[in-house]
Amino acid sequence: MSMETILSVKPLFAVLVSLVAIPGIVSSRSQNIREAWTFGAAAIKLLLVLSMLPLVLDGNVLTFTLVQVLPDIGITFKVDAFGLLFAIVASSLWIVTSIYSIGYMRSLNEHSQTRYFSFFAVAISATIGVAFSANLLTLYLFYEMLSLATFPLVTHHQDKEARSSGRKYLFYILGGSIGLVLPAMMITYHFTGTLDFAAQGVMAGHINSGLALLLTVMFLFGFAKVGIMPMHSWLPAAMVAPTPVSALLHAVAVVKVGAFSVVRVFTGIVGTTLLSDFGINGIVCVLASITIVVASLIALSQDELKRRLAFSTIGQLSYIVLGIALLTKSGMTGGMLHIAMHAFGKITLFFCAGAIFCATGIKYISKMKGIGRRMPITMTAFLIGSLSVVGFPPCGGFISKWYLVLGTVESGNIAFLFVLLGSSFLNAAYFFRFSTMLFSAAKRR
Amino acid sequence: MKILGKITITICGLLLLFFTSDFPDWGDVNSPASTHLSPYFIEHTIEDTAVPNIVTSVLADYRGYDTMFETTVILTAGLACFLLLRIPRKDSIHRYYRHEPTGVTIRVEGDRYPKGSNVFTRIDSSWVPYDLIINFTCRLLIHFIQLFALYVVAHGHHSPGGGFQGGVLLGASVILFAISGNLRAAIKRFGEKTAAILSSTGVFIYAGAGALCLFIGEQFLNYSALGPLLGTDRIMARSHGILIVEIGVAMAVMAVMIWIYYNLSSAGKQDEGL
Amino acid sequence: MMDTLILLSAILLSLFMIIPLYRAVMGPTVLDRFMGVNAIGTQTTALLIMIGFIYKRVDMFIDIALAYAMLNFIAVLAASRYFHKRKGLTEEMES
Amino acid sequence: MIILTSLVSGIMILAGLVFFLGGSIGMIRLPDFYSRLHSAGMLDTMGLMLTMGGMALYIIHDLTLNNVLSALKIILIVVFIFITSPTATHAIVDAGIRAGMKPWRKRGSEAGK
Amino acid sequence: MIWPIDLIILGLVIVSAVAAITVKDLLSAAVLLGAYSFLLCLLWAVMGAVDVAFTEATVGAGVSTVFCVAAVFHTTRRTKD
Amino acid sequence: MKTKLKKAAFVTTFSITFLILFLFWCIFSGKFDAFHLSLGVISCLLICWATSSDLLIVPPQISRLVRLWSGFVIYIPWLIWQIILANIHVLVLVLSPDMDKRINPKIIKFKSRIKDTVGLVTFANSITLTPGTITVALNMYGDMVIHAIDDESAAALPGDMEKKVAKLFGE
Amino acid sequence: MELFSFIVAKADYWAYVILMMVGLYALIAKNNLVKKIVGMTIFQTAIILFYVSIGYKKGATIPILHHGSDHGGEALAAHGAHAAAHGTQEVAEQAAHAVAHAGEAAVKAMDYINPLPHVLMLTAIVVGVATLGVALALAMKVYKEYGTLEEDEINQQLRNG
Amino acid sequence: MTSNLPALVIIVPLLASLVAAGAGWFNRKAPFYIAVIALLISFISSVLLLAQVVATGVAIEYQMAGWPAPVGIVYVIDHLSAMVLVVITFVAFVNLIGNRQAVETEFKNKEGAFNALYVLFTAGLVGMTATGDAFNLYVLLEIASLSGYALIGLGSSRAPLATLNYLFLGTIGATFYLLGVGYLYIATGSLNMADLATIIPSMMNSSTILFAFIICLTGLLVKMAIFPVHGWLPGAYSESSTVSAGLIAPLTTKVTIYIMVRICLTLFTPEYTFGYIDPTDIMVAIAVASIIFGSLSALAQKDFKRMLSYIIIAEVGYMVGGFFLGNRMGVSGAILHIVNDAAMTLALFMAAGIFIWKTGDEKQSSLKGLYAKMPFTMAGFTLAALSVVGVPPTCGFFSKWYLISGGIAAGQYLFVGALIFSSLINAVLFFRIFEIALFEPFKSHHHAGDEEDKVESHHGETIVDPGVIESAQQYSGSDSHDHGAIVIKEPPLPMLVPFLGVCVLLLILGLYSGSIVNNIIHFAIPAGII
């Protein structure tokens, strides 16, 4: 594969396009114009992202340096296959989410829609920015931007609960990024002198094992969006947000950015050789496994639909981490694919939850008996989504899970295979118990 | 706080006392301070500036830039006192008037005071009778104080003194006038506006003389450049330049001292005061 | 001879200054302090001239002494003016 | 001539010192503020006059224009003090009266008022 | 041979400084500050700093005392320390 | 106090003030080159102009002025003599061991016959200058309050001095 | 005598330390605002004492060059200076030369007290009086606001609302 | 004229202030324009100077009165001072034009004096920055201080007391500095910084020099309000009027820190400061204490400006600590933070000015609902706040980056920890405000609206684009189901535009911090520091 580096402004445009739309959104005089702006920006963004696809498929890498902010680090964009995959997922889902949001917001006649759509746009810009980052600094920049942009979305309802959740959200996310990622990044920079993502990582040869382990763990917990326990509890709390936001948070932007960042750091900064040489990956795998199992178990006991989905997300994210940390080819592939597959699956589930809430105002599973008969299409979609998340062939989730399972086998660590299988069963349990309940007879009065 | 203060000053004081042992002795002729830079001033003042008073030549020429800002400091203080204290006169308060022919004192509320009358004179609320001795002596002395002040300004080159001291003396003469009579009389003679404008003008003379040198084509405050304007050679131009800035300093200092006194002694009302 | 005399006088005079200073520092009333300060002022004027003699540059010190005398007067006048003005219109002079 | 002026001026300076000392002692010994003023304000003025006069005399032993002018200036200071000193004393006394300070009286002469 | 005067006046200066901050009356403090300035002026003269002495005489002894008295006139003489 | 002087009187006052000031300038300055003298002229003019010449109390008639000043020339030596005498008196008083017995502070009030304000002030200051007596108060009508330190000083008032001052001011 | 000369050599510096500490104590520990201002003034003047003491030289005279009849060189210099003030260009140049010559010949740095600290301290005195004025103005405003100059009473008022 | 630029940069403001002080007695509007023009000229000259210095790479020396260095006073414009000059003049200029309305209402009839003092303050700081003479610095320091006291003193009713405290401590600081200069003088006999720098290495063992260093540093630390001697700062800044605070808060502490840098590097050569004395440990400890104390105290404040004041104390800790790390990264960070923090503080205080203009008081709780009412202002405010928190790509992040790098390189992990801790606290602080401004108002909006109208009418005219109101009302009909009309009322353009400009500048500074460091700061630090 001949890697060619092409200088291109497209990544920058892809990032900026939704930001440019914000003044339009803010100053629109009517709802329709505002939504037109939103939608237009989404469409252009998708087109821009897609336009880079042929080049990247040819094995090229697109780069663009916006500005040299530190003596040897700039705000630099680089589009490679993995980043582009993520960008495509995010931008295509953004269109879907936008449409869904428009309907959702209109139907509930929500307040402060201008603000909502503005920050929505910022969030997606930041997501694309993360996807296209060429170095850790740029990634950190957009990561922070995303954290801040989603805060008003999480607290959209402005009531007491929303605000306390918002605080929790910020506490974990910003605390992680400022308190852990930033110093870890600085230490890395101090020892290695660079922050660029390199194919084999940059730490090797500069950093000893103890520090590498410390840094890895700092990055892992610091990117709190990935929700490794104990940095997970913002996720269920953030469920107070409007459903499209939850969808965005859990399916597209936030958590996936977390996962994406972790992947980038593990591969591009820490380096797979260092991870395996020092056995750091084992520790990460254990952490991820614990999260998978515990989150799945908790999910079983949740009554509120969105919370159950949230814990499901926590578990699923750790799949990605686990897949990467296995350090086998299949595992990596599985992890990266899972980002996309889970995104599509989970967004479906959230949209369904939102639809249920819009139509009936019900949040709790125990009150949803028989709802499938009233909303058959929605619930069919829900069923498909959950099948995908559980990993039932021929759904997308199956493919990624398959690779993950292969990865565990390749790595020779059978324990993780059991974790995966066991958690799949738990997934199945919490989804199908729910699904059957939905389609069972409605409670008779 | 007191104990803390005592502890602090004891520690600081002991530390400072301890470090005095390293100083050259008092009056040591060979100390670095006496041998490094100052001999230049002493030995070159005449040939550079033709001013025998070395302090004046250093003050207004070698380090004239410092002195310009020293004058500005004074102006700043004047402006600061004005800005902080000055309150526009309110006419609602009561005032006292005295009917000159009878000596009866009346109190007037509001703004119904007798305007333009020459039988009623305004008096302070804390009125004191006209003190003959003080008033007379002060009237006698003010001229001489002012004359002496001007002498000090003009002879800064040859004897101690200069613009600053002369300015303070001039200011003190007006303050003396205000003390001996009353504040309003002084303000009538030397108004606040005059003081304000004069203070700016004084510093402006200094800085303007410097800027003039700059526009003529030499460095800022390099009075040699004024030579052609004054019709003298470069050295005497420095001497005369010093005189010019001394006059500016005197003006500024005089005006500011008076201005501050007006504001302080009347708490900003400039109505009646000490 | 005369120089020594003047030097000694200056030292003596500066020693005498302790007494007015004692009055100024301890003086039971404010006015005692005024008086002490005024007396210090007068003695200082003489002392300045003597220092001028010691330095053999009297002409340079006379100006200081003169300015000193003037401002001492102003300061004392201002301070006593405080009491002149502190009483209102109701309490006029007895005489 | 020099000896004469030196002698006279030396005597004057010493006499002035005596007056200064007397004024200072008076400031301590006299019983009240008003009577202290007598010694403080007046004896000091006298002392000043004598010392200054002595020095002015001494300075003109070398009769040049500058020295004469210096002597004149010294005399001017004395004149100045002669004008200001009583005024200052008067101001202080006036302040004392206004402050309500009662003059000290001898116990015996209490009835005399 | 001017050091005896210097020493005596240094002592007086310190005494008046301490007095100025310990006296329990602000007007007295202002006046003592004036005395302090007088003595300082003398001290500068003793050390041959005629211009400084002149300035101290005009500013310290004259104007600043007047300012202090003016300020006390409009505020209060009372002080607790 | 602000009576408008007639033009001629103004010129006289102005020039006399100027001359006096210039004399003093010469004493102060001690430099008689053109540069410093011209500075002096400027200064004196400035003061005369700025203080509009009513502060320095100079009577407008020259004859009266001359008489007054010649009077002063006679009066001042006498005054100095009095001052010296009185000073010695007080000095002895202060230094004497039985000071407590000898002093007897008292306040004297009397009305002076001098009418002229300047005369009154001169008289009052002369009283204050002679030790033993201090002028406590004085008003325009000649009411004087004197503080005297002992009987002897008190007895001397108003006495000789008043007569001399009155004569000086032509009364 | 040894001790005595030691005291004389350092007394000024000790005195400045003491004065400075007196002022600092007033600034830190005094309760009354005007007292603090007085302390501040003392504090500032202590520094002046320090500087002036630096400048003093034993056996030297005040930093004003001799001029007049008693020293030939300086007389010439002074004369030259005056001539330069009023004479023609030619005379002035000559005079300037004379001045320069005389200055070099007659003026010895040892004979005059160091003028530089004096200049600096003139500025410091001016700064002192300026600060004093502003501080007093502020104290008056404080008094107008709270009716007292005592810091603890003001704080009491602030605490009570 | 180009050769006279170093003089012009200070002379123009000085002359203008004199003219303004006089002109104020004849025309009430003139002083403002005079001040603005002077500051503009000064700004342009300093930019030209910076360009010249960067282009030639050589420091410019300007001899005042034509006397060469140790005899006379010289101005030395090198990379560092040129940069700080630009910062000072820029802040002064922008703050003045941004606060014109406040000046006219708060300083009625005293515009002349106010503008004169404003410009004098700037001139003082400019002079302090440019001067190469240790004593001249003191004089200019006093000019800046005195005018600062006046500007601060005319604030709220509590301002005089706060200012008096400021004055006391400021005098102590300045006097200590003067004493330090005296110690230097007694040991070396010189006052010129460059001259001193050549003498000091030969007498490193002198205890007088050591003490001079300690005293100068103490004085400057008092002036910059680091932790144990910070007492004057919060009161002074929070009680003053916003236009004064907007000038003084961004500049005073920063310029003092600049002077500290200048004294330590230029006067006492780096070999002496970092090689012989090596105060790193103790100074960093003080800085850490300052950072933590400032942050925690800011957390306890209800008043917006007071909170900002405590943040400034923490920021001082950043810079002092960063400088005394003694390595290139740390010093670069400290110097870069001088620039960045000046811009951030300016933006925040201008925001405070707008808030006060809008709500009439300074409590955080009265910021309710401002996001809806003035979105552009709040966007700018958000940017400034994020910069303080240290979120990339705002400038605050990058100086923090250097500081933390320096801390890691020097092994001062406590300092790194304190920086991160303070960032977190700042995040909490500002998100608390964001929460209030975003979400608070909607409970009793009717009353709030009425009150607000009153307040606004009290503040005089407000320029409102009619179209904006209309559209807002249209919105409110359609999409806010339980909230009344949200009227967008941005401040008038003269107020808003400079503010937004500064906010955008924060981004630009952040993005170009690399070139600032490479082209300017790199040359400002002596080669001895690695």
C-alpha cells in the first residue's frame, strides 16, 4: 500500500462547515430557516467527508496544518482510513439525528431550540475534528470542544435534575481531560518531544514501563467519555437530556469519540509494541472486562429504558477497548468496526426510546407492557437494533463481535472469550426480556 | 495584628541590621557609590552644562527624564485628589451671611442667598472673627515669600533650590493666604480652574521643551538642540534649558500644592475650609 | 578658633533641642506640642546657619534657613487654625 | 579687627546659646502652657537674634560683597523671625483660648480676679 | 567633625518618629510628623545634602503638615492607638 | 478691604512695591549681571501684577510713608532694647530657683487708644515680642487681652510702648 | 575609641533600619488610618536617610561647585559661563573652552559630596508628598463613608451589613 | 522620526494626558478623544517598535537627553519589552474605547482628570517597561501606582478603604524596591541596568547584592499580590469602577511580573539569579500556595469581579512559579502568560462591565438568563472563560502548556499539580456562571423582566436593533412554550465590538502562540537559560 501524503484543505472544511452554520442558526428568523441551515450543513459535511473517501481508499493520507501553535506541534488534520470511517459514521448519523431532532423538538415544542441546534452543530464539528486529528494536541482540542458543546445539550431541560447531571457530566469529563489527559499528554511530550500519531507509537524507547503503564491508565481513565469504570457514572446521569441528545451522546459523538481517542492513543502514541512488551494491555483488558460484566449486570436491573440503554453502552464501549487492548489484528479490526456497528445499533434503540417517549410519555420499562402492539414499526426497529447490539447474525453487530471473538482466540487468552460470550448472553437477556414484554399482552385494566 | 507586626519588624529589622555590616563606612570616600558614577557628574557638570550646582545639573539634565516624571507624579497626585474628593457644590445646604453695617449674622437656606449684594458677605459656618494680627502679618509676608520663591527658582543653578522648592514655596504662600483669611478669598484670587490648567501647563512646559528638542532633531530632553532658538551655544543652551524646565516645575508644583490644599481643606466642596 | 566655637555651639544647640522635643513628645496638650515644634523650628534655623559655617558655605545654607523659617510659620499657623475654626458660630470670642 | 569681630560675635553666639538654654529650661519648669509660651516663643527669638547677629558679624570680617550680602540675608532671617514669631505665638495662644484651656493661676491670686 | 551633631539628631529623629506613631491624638501626630521632618531636614543639612534639606524643609515641614492638619480638620482627632 | 485705588495711587503703590521687592531681590540674589537682574525684574513685576499690589500694605502717599518708616527706624532700636531687657528679666525669672514664687500669670484687658490697624498690629506684636507679655486677642476697636507672666511685666502695660507706637502712627 | 568610630561608621544605617521598622510597624499594626499614613511617611523617609547616608563623604563639601573670588579656576569658569550667556558667539566659544579647561583643572571628585543620591531623593521626597496627599484624600473619603478612621470599627460596620 | 519611536511611545501619552487634563475644563468630550488618539499613536509606535526589533533582532537603545548609558537614562527596547509595550498600549486603548459610556456616566464632570489619569497610568506602565534605569523604574512605578489609586478609589462606596489598603501595600512594595535599588547602588555605585549587569557577576559573593535581590523581589512580590501579601488586590479590583478595573487588573500585576523578569534576567543576570541564588524551590512553593489559595478563595465568592480578582492572584502564582522554574519552557510560559493573561483578564473585565451595564450589580446571581438576552456577548464571555480554564485552542491553554512542560522539566510536580488543580477549579467557577446565565431566569421571568427594564432605563439609552426584537418575539410565540418574550438586547456597538475583538484575539493569540514564542520570546530569554 503506497502511502501518499496529500495536502488538502478538505478536512478543515469538513470540520468548519457546521461551525459556519452557527451564525446562520442563531440569526435565523424562523424555525424553518434554522432547520434548513442545520440540515444543509449536515448534508455538505457528509458530502465533504465522502469526497475524501476515494483518495483514502487509494491508500493516501490527507493532511493539513492549520497553524503551528507550539514550536513543533501544530493544529494538524490527517485523514486516514480509521479516521475517515469514524467521520463517515458520525456525519451520516448526524443527518439522521438532525432530522430526528427536528421532529422530536417540534413535537414536544421544546424551548431554546436555537441554542440546542447551535451546540449540536458545534458538537458534530468537534467530532469530525477528533476524527481527523493528526496529533494528540489537536485531538485534545476537539475533545474538549466536544465536552463543552455537549454540556448545554445535556442540561437542556434546565431543571434541577438536568443541572445536577450536567455537573456530574462535566466533573467526570473535564476532570478526566484536564486532570488526567493533560498531564499525561504533557509528560509524554516532555519525554518524547512529539505528540504526532505514529504508526508504531512514539513512546517506545523514551519511556520506561512504570511510567508507560501510568500514562496508559491516565489516558484510559482520562478519556472519561469511553466510560471505563469507575469513570462511567456520568453516562447514566446524562440520560436526562432530550433523547436525540442521548442518541448523539451514546451512539455517535461523545462516547465514540472517547473510544476513538483511546484507540488513537493506544495505537498512535503508546504503541502496540510497548503495550505488549510491558504487558500493559493485560491490565487494560482486565479493566475493560470488569466494566463489560458489571455494566451488563447493572443494565439488567434498570427499569428506566434510557438508563438500561446507557449501561448497555458502557458495556459495549469496553468491547472496543478490549478489542484494541488484545493487540491482535482481528481484535483491532473488531474494536474499530464495533465503533461503527454499535453506533448504528444504539442510535436505533435510542430513537425508538425517544419515539416511545414522544408518543406516550412513558420512560419506564415496567409500564411499557404491550406497547409493541400500539407502535409496531417502532418496536420492530427496536428489535432489530437490539439484535445488532447483542450480536445476532446477520446484523452488523455480529460482524464486529465475530472479529472480537477471533481476536480473543488469537491472543490466546480464553478468559476474555468467556467474558465476551457471557456478556452477550447478558445482553440478550436484558434486551429480549424487554422485547418479549413489549409484545406481550397489554395489562388489562 | 500587633504581635504579628512586632514579630515581623523584629525579624526584618534584625536582618537589615545584620546586613549593614557589609556596607562601606559612613562617609567613606572610597565606597563604590562615590567612585563609580558620581565623579563624572562632579567633574563634568561645568563643561557639560555650565551649572555649578551639581544636583541641579544632574536633576534637570543628566537625569532630567526622571525629574519630568517626578513633576508628573505631583500632577498625578493633584489630579487624584481632585478626582477622589471634589464634589460639585450643592446649593441646598444652608449658608451664613453677615450684614456688614450691623454685624448681624443670618442663615440662608436653599439658593435664596443674596446675590451680588455688597452689604452681605458670606462667612463660614465655623466662623471666626477677623484675626487682625495674623491677617496683617500674612499680608505683609506673602510678597516676600513669593519673591523668595521666585529667587529660589531662578537661582537653582548656583545655590540650593530650584523649581521644586520654589514651587512649593509659591504654593505655600497661597496656602498661607487661605489660612490667614478664608478659603473662598483664596479661591477667588487663584481659582481652581487656574490651578488645574497651570499644573498641566507646568508639566507641559517641561515635556514640551523636551519634545521640542525631539522635533528639532535631537534626543528627547536634549536641550543642546535649543541652542539656535535661544541664540546660545550648546552648553549654555543646556543651562537655559534647565531654567526653562525649572520654571515649568515651579508652576506645576505651585498649582498642584494649592489644588490639593483646596480639595483637602474643604473636603472637596471648595466652599469653606481650614 | 571661631570654627571650633561654632562647632561646639552647634553641638550644644542640637543638645538643647532635646528639651523642646521632650515638650513636643510628652506635652500634656496639643498646644504644648505646637509650642515645642515651633521652638525646634527656631533653633533649627540657627543650627542650619551654624552648619553652613561648619561647611564654610554659609551662603548656601541661608536660603534653606529662610525657607525653613517661612514654612515653620505656615505649619504652626495651620495647626493653630484648627482650633480657631473648630468652634462654630455659637461660641464667639469673649472679649 | 578680625579679633575684635571674632570676640564680639563669639560672645554674642554664646549669649544666644544661653538664651536658647533658658528658653528650653523655661519650657520644662513653667507650670502651664501659657507661661511656657513666654519662655519658648520669646527667649528663643532672642537667642536666635543673638546667634544670628554674631554670625552675621563674624561673616563680614572678610569684607566682600558676597559676605555682606550673606550677612544681610542672615539679618533678613532675623527680621523675618521677628515678624513671624509673635504672630505664631499669638496664634497658639488664641488657639488655646478657643480650645477652652484655662490659664494656670497662682493659688494666692485666685481671689484677685 | 560633624558626626556628633549627626548622632544627636539621629537620636532625636528616632524619638520623634516613635512619638508620632504612638501619640494618642491625630493632630498631635500630624504636628510631631512636622517636627520629625524638621529634624530630618537638619540631618540632611548635616550630611551636606542641601537640596534635599531644602526640599524636606519646604515639603516635609511645611506642606505635608498642612495637608495632615487639613485632613484631620475634616475627619477626627480621635484615635485608639 | 478691596477699595479701588485711583490710578495715580495705583501707580505709586505699584512702583513702591516693585522697588521694595527689587531691593530684596538684590539682597537675595547677590548676582548683578544682566541676566539675573532681568530675571529679578520679571519676578518682581510678576508678583506685583499677580498680587495686584493690595496685599503689601503701602500707604499711597509718599510723605506719609517716609514719616512712618523714619519713625520705625527710631522705634525699632528702642524696641530691641526693651526686648533685651525683658528677655533678661524673664531669663532670670526662669533660671531662678524660686521661680514658683516669682511668677504670677494673669490676664489683663484694656482698650488701646491706637486707631490705626497697622499701628494696633505693631503694638500687639511688640507686646508679644517683649517677654513676659503675650497678646491673646485683639480686635479692630483696640480691645486687647494680654497674658502676663508676672506682676512686673503686667505693670508695664500699656505704658510707654503704646505712646511710642501711637506717635509713630501720628496720633 | 574603636567602638566609637564603629558606631559613627554605621549609626546612620542603624538609624535608617530603626526608622523603617517604626514606619513598617505603624503600617502593619496600627489601627487608625491616619496613623498608618504617618507610618507610611516615616517608612518612606527612612529610605531617604539611607540614600543620603550613602552619598555622604567625609571631608567633602556640599555638591555645589565653588564659584566667586576665592578660587581662581572656578572664578574663571563662572566668568566664562556668564560671558557665554551674553556674549557673542565667538566669546561664547572661548568661554566654553575656558569653562571646560577650568573644570578639568580645578574640580576634584573627592572634594564634593556625591550628588547622585541627592537627586534621587528629591524625587523620593516628591513621591512621598504626592502619596501622602492621595492617602489623606482617601482617608477623608473613608471617614465620610463610615464616620470613623479606626479599622476595626470599619470592619465591624462592614460585618454588620 | 523612526529613531525617536522609543520616546514617542511614552511622550505622546504623557503630553496627551496633560492636554486632556487642561482640555477637560473647556470641553467635556475632548479629553476622551485626546486620550484615545494618544493611546492609538502609542499603540502604533509600539507595534512598529516590535516589528523593528523582530526584524533586526537587536535591542534598540534610546538615550534620554542625549547622555549615554551609565550617566543618563536610557530606554532599552528589546524583544521582551517591545512585546509587553504592545500589550499595555493595546489593553489601554481597547478598554478605553470599550468603556466610553461608563466613563461618561461614572465620572461626570471629571472627564478631564479621569482621562488624564488613565493615560498617565498607561504612560507609567509603558515607561516601566521600556526603561533601562533601575531608579527611573521606581519613579514610573509611582506614577502608575498613584494614578491607579485615583482610578480605583472612585468606585463603589467601599472603594476608598480598599484603595487605601492598596496604597499602603503598594507603597511598601515600591519602597522596598527603592531600598533594593539603594543596596545595589551602595554596592556598585551604578543605577543603569546594563551597567549593573556587568558589575554584579564580579561581586557575586557580596551579601549586599544578595540582600538587594531579596528586597527588590519582596517589593515586587508585594506589588504583584502574591499569596501572603495579596490582601489589597481583591478589594481594590472588585470595588473599583469597571473601566478602571478593566485597565488596572490586566496590567498592573502583569507589568510587575514583567519587571520581576527584567530585574532577574537583565539586571541580576541569569547566572546570578538561577545559578548563584537559585530560589526555585521557595519561590515555586510560594507560587503554589498562591495558586491554590487564589483558586479556593475564588470558589467562595459571590461577586463576579471579586471572583475574577482571586483568579488573578492564582494567575500571578502561575507566572511567578513558571518564571522561577528557571528553565526555558517555564520562563517562556511565564512570559507568554503575561500576554495571554492580560488579554484574558481584559476580556473578562470588559464582560464584567457589560454585565454591570446590563444588570446593575455585580452579583453572579444577577447574571440570570443572559445567554438568551445577549448571545454574542455571552459567546465572547464563554471564550474568555474557557481561556482562563485553559481549553484549547484559546490562548490560556498554551501558556499553561509551557508552564506545565517547564514544571515537568524542572521536576516541580507540585507546581504542575497546582496548575491542573487550579484549572479544574476555574472550570467549576465558570461553569457555575454558565449554568446561571444559561438556565436560571425562567422561573419568575415576568418580574425579572420588569426589573430589568427599570434597570435599563436607569442606565440610559440602549441601542437595540428593532429587527432583533421582532424576531425574538416571533420566536417566543412559536417555540418557547412556557417562557415569556426573550428580548435580545446586546450592549451598544462601541461596547460590544471591542469586547468581541478581544475575545477573538484570545483565539488568535492561542493559535499563533507558536510563532510568538519562536519569534519573540525565544529571543527575549538569555541564552544561559536552557
